[in-house]
Amino acid sequence: MAVTLIGKVLGLYRDRLLAVHYSTGAAANAFFTASRIPRVFFDAVFASAIAACFIPVFSEYLEKKGKQEAFRFASSFITAIVLLTGALTLAGMAFPQPLVALFADYGQPQTTALAASLTRVMFPTVLFSGAAFSLVGVLQAQDHFTAPALMSAASNGVVILYFLTLDHKLGIYGLAGAYLLGWLVQGLIQVPPLVKLGYRYRPSLDLSSPGMRQVMALMGPVMVSTWVQPINQAINARFGSRLYEGAGVSALEYSSNLYLVIAGTFILSITNVIFPRLSRLTAGGKEGEFQDTIRQTLGVSLFFVLPMSAGLMAVARPLISLIYGGGMFDAFSTQITASALSWMALGMGGYALQNILSRAYFARQQGRVPLIAGGASILVNTALCWALAGRFSVAGLALSSAVSSTVYALLLLLPLQREGGGLLGAGELVNLCKTALASAVMGLCVRAVLGAASPLLPAGKLGELACLALCTGLGAALYFALALLLRVDEARMAVSLVKKKK
């Protein structure tokens, strides 16, 4: 988590540099559309095969057939991924215009033309991502998490270096090239730990092997279920391209990136660690331990995520101003981005649940429930975007995202609740309600403190930093005190751990 946090902080600095240089203008909007298109294709088609299908099957090979057979299967899988992503890359570079028309509806022809040109430059990220994430799967299945966690720091470092040295000469096209180079570096840094673990990639392709047949059988339903987040983001961005002369795209992108830093650092670090464990428990038939792992992970995760959600809703505006404000990023850009972030934060609990629970299904190699839940989430998001975008602008799109994420999580939870004695008993549900109550009260108090303290603090970045530090400190202390007062299990556990260390 610490290594992931470094990468996320660098990502925030990268986004700040982008905001200061390009704000929510036409170049930024075109760039965000161009960078999203290859990411959506990769996330929708190949990320599912790697994260949800490859790791469980590879773990099963390690458990039952040993390292050599597992490595042979990995090489065959990586070859297939490279061939498929290579073909998709060539197709995307050949036909960028219809892809841009699908993902955005800009009123300005020059913005659309720039987005198409940048899409052609950036589409090889699909190929680089396929190779990099395949190697990550081999490492994570063997409980090696440091190099994968460094991916974000490495790629963000490349982009930051570009901003500090060459952006004034090469502009937005150079930025697209820097992102491309960053993705290439993400794959290269996986090689040394793989060599240390004894893995050597040997090109081979055996689609008839049991492992490859198993992956292909799993991919269909699992693929659709992992479309949810990238497709929902693409839908929201398309509606956003019609707002504020296209600036809705940038507002959603900046707020989403910051949201994922705050929520993703914690949640994705946890899911990256527990997923290989869940896969091994499933392969070993240890259903009791499997259920306990999910139950404990949900409790601890929501204990931290729900107050994050409430706090982020309260301090969205000064936080956006502190991180992105300045240069070309003016008061209007701050206002629309903060509005998006505040409403997006409402779905943070759902985001945590869906990431954890989907891993439980994938570890069992079950894709039907995530498939149905994912389809329902996409339909809910699309309907809400139609209903809310015209009246509430970017806030409506962010609220649509939050509601659809929560719907997805609940649809994943309900079938698990019906199994045996249920994933969450009455005690766990009461404990969750206490956590939610403590978080809500804390959020309201932080909002009141923010309103009272802001006029008393100095203007500028120093005042914003002081205000956020004050709100964060008071909010954390108040939340923990309320959690103890309400006898929330995780708070009492934390006190017990501290006493034991003493």
C-alpha cells in the first residue's frame, strides 16, 4: 500500500501539471478522450482475461502441477495476449475517427480532429498494457506485489519528467508520446523480479491446452462483468462532452483520478493481495477460510472507506483547488471539478464492495452473477445520465456513477448472503450501520468546521492546506471517537492491537 501510495501521489502531481498547463480546454478534453479509448478497450477485453481468468488458473497450476507447468501455461497465455492486443492496436490506429465519434460528442470539429489524431498516437498502450499486466499476473499469483505496485510510480515519473523538460517544446502530442513510453516502462520493470523467481518467457501458443481452454471458458461472462467501470466512465464522458463546451470531460477525468487515488490506494492494494489468496483457498477447497477472509476484508475496508467518502464530500472544493488550482485551471474549472468529485464520493462504499466481492466470484471461477450485476449497473448508469445530465450537469453524471456502483455492489452481495449462513450476519450488519452513522455525523461536522474556519485562514495554497489539515485531523479524531462510543468492532480491535504492542 505504501508503494502504491507513492505512485498515486506522483499521479496527482502529474495531473496537477496537466491541469496547470491545459486546464479544461480543448486540448485537455481531446487528450482525455484519446487516452480513454485504448484504456477502455484494454480494460473491457483483456484486463478481465488477465486479472479474473489468468490468475486463478495459474494459481491452480502452481498448486496442482508445479512451477514448470504453470510457467509453460503463462508463456502460452502471454503470447495469445500479445497477438490479440497487437491486432487491436493496428485496427485502432487505422480507424481512430469512428472511435472518437463513439466516445465523445464535441460541438467543435477541431477538438474532434485533435482527439482522433491523438488516439492514433496512443493506441499502442493496448499492446504495452497487455504485456505488462500479463507479467503482473505471474508475479501476483506468487505473492510478489512490490514490482506491480511500482508500475504507477514508474509511468507517472516518465510523464512528470516530460512536463518539466519538454512540454513547452512538444506540446500535447509530446504528452501523448510520454504516456506511451510510461506504459512501456511499466512492463520492463516487471522483468527483474520475474527472472529472480525463475520465470523465462518462451514464445509458444497452445490454445488446446487445459489451462487455455479453462481461461477461454471463463472469459465470456467474466469479461462482461469487468466492463462495468470502463464502460460507465466512457458513458459519463460522452455525456460530459456535451457540457461546458466539452469541459465536462476534463472535470470528470480530474475528479475521477483524484477519487481513485483516495479510494483506489486502499481498496486496490487490498484486493491485489487477497485475490491470489482467495484463488488458492478455492483451489484447496477451504470454503470456511474463504468466507472468513471476505467477511473480515469487507468489515475492515468499509471501516476506512465510509469515513473517506463522507470526508471527501465535505472538503471537495478546497481539495480540488489545492491540487489542481493555478495556472490555466481557474475558478470555473475548480467549481465543476469539485462538484463532480463531491457526488462521485457518495459511491465510494459501493466501489469498495464491488471490487472485493467481484474477486470472490472470480476466485471461484464463477462469472454469471458478476455478468448480470454488471449489465444492470451499466443500464442504471445510462438511464440516470439521460435523466440527470441536463438538469444537474456534471453533478448529475457523478451521482449516476455513484448510484450505479452501489447497485453493482448490492447485486453481488445478495447471492452471497443467501449461501449457507450468509456472508454478513445480523451482528455484521448492525456494525456496518454504526460505521455509516459515525461517518455521516463526522462528515456533517467537518462541513461545519470548513465553513467556519475558511474565512479565518490566509488565502492561497497555504490557507487551503491549513484548512484541509485541520478538517482531516478533526474528522479522523471525531470519527474514531464516535466509532468507539458506538462500539464498532474494528475500532475496538484497533485499541486492542495498540494495547498489545505496549
